[in-house]
Amino acid sequence: MNSVFMDDINLVILEGTIAYEPNVQIRTGKTAHNFLVKQQTHSGSFMYPVVYWEFPESTPYIRENLTQGKYVRIRGHLQTITDNTKDSITVACKVCVDSILFAE
């Protein structure tokens, strides 16, 4: 099987507007910026959950531009999140950012 295809099997390309100010959380020494990207289509609008993991080498430019209303183009991959509680198990998917571009 072609290895290029296998590398892209989990690829997500997403364009849209940041719907709300990111919710910032610190986990395991890294900062997570959780936000929704709103995408308008001919059949309505859709919201996609996104997480951007900030590392020490991340540029301030990205942090400063992750704001509500900013148009973004994201290349990333799906990240599955499992929440185990006493009564149930919840599974959700988010787009985990690998690279992000901002419209100026």
C-alpha cells in the first residue's frame, strides 16, 4: 500500500471563523487552546471542535491571533477523547492543529 496514502488517512483541512474566544487550559505542562471553528455552507453552518497545543517553541503570533472572529485555515488530524465517568463513557473527536494560517 502507498505510504503517502496511509500518512494522510487521518488528515483534516478545515477553513472557517473562530466562533468563540478559546478556552485555555494547562495540562501536563502544555497549554491547550480549545475553540470552535464555524464553517458556512450552502446547507447551513457547522461548528467543529479544535484544540491547539502550545509548546514552549510556539510563536506569540499564533497565541495573539487565536481570537473570536478570526478566519483560519487549519491542517491537522483527528484526536479522540474518552471521558470515563462512574455511569457512562463518552467519546468525542476534535481536530488537533498541526499548522494554522490566519487571514490578514
